[in-house]
Amino acid sequence: MLEQIHQHKYHLAWIAGVLIVLGLLMKWLGFYAWRDGFLMAATVAAALPIAIKAWQAARMKTFSIELLVTVAVAGAFLIHEYMESAAVTFLFLFGDYLEARTLKKTRSSLKQLADMAPQEAILLQEDGTRKKTAADRVRAGNKLVVLPGGKIPVDGTIAKGRAFVNESAVTGEPAPVMKKENDPVFSGSILDTGYIEMIAEKVGDDTTFAKMIELVEEAQDAKSKTERFLDRFANYYTPAIVILALAVFVFTRDFHKAITFLVIACPGALVIGAPVSNVAGIGNGAKHGVLIKGGDVMEKLAKVDTLVFDKTGTLTKGKPEVTDVHLFGKRREEEVLGLVAKAETVSEHPLSQTIVKEAEARGIPFNRYHLQEGEAIKGKGIAATIDGIAVTAGNRKWMDAQGIAISPSAGSYATVREKMGNTAIFIAANGKLEAILSIADQIREDARAALEDMRAAGIKRIVMLTGDNRHTARAVASQLGIDAFYAELLPDEKVEYVKKLKEGGAVVAMAGDGMNDAPAIATADIGLAMGKGGTDISIETADIVLMADKLSQYAHAFALSKKTMRNMKQNIAVALAVVVFLLVGVLRGQVDLAAGMFVHEGSVLAVILNAMRLIGFAPKGGRQKFKISKMGELDGDQLRKPVRHVK
């Protein structure tokens, strides 16, 4: 019964509205008894769902706005102010209806995402026939067909075909992307033109699209520090208002003024001001491919003054290529590449994947080798035993740690390649250097512009941390105008640097995409990960995920956080100003109960409508020029000493 009344509360509001109109009509016709009857009926109809909610809150030992309204309406009813009681209850429910409608719009981005979820899939069966099935019934390993105009039902890899795929539902980027054999595709993307056959890999709740919706849902429900404070404030504020209303009655002996004071002081707009801004801001981020994991993250991001970036896959595209293989031993190039490719299969690092892809592109059958054991050592390299051969691959420090001698000529060659912007990978077999692989990555096209945007928005310092050599690091840092860089770092050294920045009073955001970045991401005040090219652990650890892997999205997130915090402060200021204005009016006898309720509900709507402006927010174009101070650098050995802040 109670649930049914709650479900039909807006119907009761409309009934109350009709009864109020009839009551006013009776007054105009001179039928005062009928007028009072209609107004009393209107009060009961509208007050019923309000009183039920007040009773439920009271059972939970909570002072709610419904409780205050119920007390005030009961008082008005007792002193025969039926017009007041009917108007207040109707306006309260009508305001609640408008709030629900407008709040629904602030969550429209999430609904749009949910509506984009794929419902069907086309299974390609072993006999070559096709069969339609529900997307949630697809299993990993299934072969699927996607036709033009169709939605990609699960995450997977293209086995056959080529197509232009619109990934805007996942990345926020509207331009279709060419996808071919062996390229990854994501659930929720739409195939514009072409034809593909794909192998399902992540299905059900594990798809990128499903996780994205889950993250947005959780984020919109997560409260910021300001919201939690306002919740605590309301718990003390509401009973305090009850006591003040009693004081008003005691000193004025005006019951009507006391109940008016009680209702007008309700903190409706104040309580809703912060969460509605966060919901709208997080929704805007989701629409632009930026997943912000909650109001607390939004609030912290707005305070960030120092950005720390990993290099590979974050400032660079994370799609490095082998540019040269230089032999120093007696083994043939194909054998060296085959052995190291097999060894690198134990690692998720982008450079490891690059070596594997190079071997595949050359048609080297490295899977003929038997991997007996293998281990990836974060920030150093790999060690593996393949068909009885001890294979070691990684940087110079890893070679030194393994006791592998580097000749002067090999060292000089590596230095030359590094100064050209390459990463030098040393490869040894059975303790002897066999080759040096040169791998080069490209800087992201939007990197410098995004960094400029973030500086213009208030970032004071940008630092790059990398496990790569100092020569390659310097080349990247100089092109991007980065304040300082730290090269040849291990994961724990990245963590140490982030800690030192925080101890120095900086509010730090750390961006990375690899497994070795996860500890530093977790240590920073705000962690950011590349969702499309990043590892699962970095995405789970991060507070913000960029689904399109574009740093311009980071700039958008930072500007959005600033805008959201300003919006939240505006809402709180409006709410407080309206309450003070109304209370002064009540005490001076210039505001009655119905008029006060009308203004109160209007302030709640004003706060919601102000927050809705965030849904359409986009950073302004044009970038401010800035001056980069002299760049500094440190490597891992120097980092073990007190960190030198380079300004």
C-alpha cells in the first residue's frame, strides 16, 4: 500500500492541483464550505506521500525535509489555513516532479551509453552458416561476423576482413578508424563500412563497454568530500532549525510564522547543490570518453598543480617499431629475433609486444621454440630459458646486473642510437651479447597542445618519468617543453619521486599506461590511465581513464573539474543566499508559507538547471603561450639522492 502511494505520488499531485483549482472556483462563486472541503481534500491527497516518506525517515532517526513539511502542514491544517496547507503540499510534490525530470537529464549521458549497448551478435558456425544470438550469450573464443551498420557485440580481435569502425561510444572520438586483421575491436563500436570476422575475447561484464558503464554508474553515486560535509551539515542543520522554529514561536507567539520559518529553512537546494554538479560533470566526461571515478576524484583533480607523465604509451603513441637490428655475436639475425620474441611473450610491456610483432611480420616461426621458464622484471627486462638457452633482454643496467659484458663498440653504438631517439634493447644468449635492437616510438600528435592547455588551466609543473635511457628521454622532453625529466627509473623509483613531490606540498596527478606504472599511479593524488592501450591493472588502479588514449581528453578532464567545482560553489552560494533571504523575510512578516515554498522549490530547480550547463561543457579553443624554464634531468641513480626540483 505504502509503495503504491509512493509510485503514484505525482498522480496525487495532479489530483491535488485540480482540487485546489476547484476550491478557488468555489471561493469565487461564494461556496465557502465547498472551498474548504476541496482544499482539505487537496491537502490530504498531496500530504499523504510526503507524510509516509517523513515517517520512514523518522524510523531511521533522520530529520528530513519531508518531516519539516509534514509538521508545518499539520500546523497549518490545525489553525484552518487550508489554502496554505494545500498550496505547500502541492508545490512540494510539483517541485519534486520537476526536480526528478531535470535530474534525469543530468544523467542522460549514462542513459545514452546504456542505450548503445549491443543486444545481438552473429555467430559464424563451423559449417560456415551464420546464427543470430543475444550478445550476452557470446563466449570467449566464439567466431563472430559484423556487417556494415552493425554493432560489435564483444571485445576481440579481427581474424579476417577490413572495415572503418566508429568507436565514439567507447572513445568519444567521432571519426571512424580503419581496422584490419589482428587489430583489436571493442564492444559498442559500430562498423561503418566493410566486413569483418572476429574472435571474441572479453565477453559479458568483462567487455570495455560494460566496464565503462559500470564505472560511470559507480562514479555518479560516489560522493565528494564537499558532498559528505554537506550531508553531515544537514544532519545538524535540520534539528537546529526545528529548535529555532520553536524559539520563534516562544518569542513571537505567532504559530503561523513559526511553521513558515520551519519550512522555509529546509536545506533542499543546499543538499542537492554538490551532487547534481558532480553527476552532470561525470556525465560530460563519459560523453567525451573520459571516465572520472567519482565526485571525490573530480574535486581532487581541480586542485592538481603538478603533472607527472610516463613516456612510453602516454606521451608517445605506445606503438614503437624496430628500426634496426645490429649483431655482435655469431648467431643469425632470424635466430636472435626468434629467441627474444619467444622470451618477450612473458611480458605485457609495449616494447616486448613490439619485438613479438616484428618477428611475426618477418615470418619468423618463434613458436617452434620451447619456453621452459621466463620472467619479466619491471623496469629492467626479461630473463628466460628457451630450449636450454639462457636468453636475457633489456637495458644496460639489466645486462650489468646479469654480469653480461658490453664491449666499448657495443656501448658506443647504443649511445648513438639513443641520441637519435631510439630505445636500445640489449640481447644476450648464455651470458654473451648477441645483438642490440633499436626501437623508436612517435610522440602523440596532440601531446604538446594538450600540455599547453593544461598549463593555461593552472598546472604549474610538468615532469616526465621513464625507465628509458636519458638520451631518448631528453629528445622527447625537449620536443614537448617538459620542465624536468627523470630517466632509467625502476617502478619503485617512480613511486619515490611521486612521494617526494607530495611531501613538498604538490598536488600530483600521475599518468601512465603500463603495469609498471600502476604503483606510481596508486601513490599519486590522482592517477590517470590510457584505457584503449593500457593494461588492466593500470586502468583498475587509476582514478581517471582516457578511453581514446588522447592527451587532449586529459586536458578536457582537467578543465571540466575546474568548471564543475565552480558550478558546485555557485550552487551552494545560491542555496545559502535564498535561505537567508527567505528567513529574513519570514521574520519580518513579508513572506508567507506558500510564497516561501514557491521560492524554495524555485531555488532547487535553479541549482539543477545551473548544473545541467555542465552537460554541454567543452573547453574554449585557443591556447595561451607560455615560457618553459630550463629543463632538468635526473636518472635512477641520482634519484636515490634527495630529489632536486628543477624550475
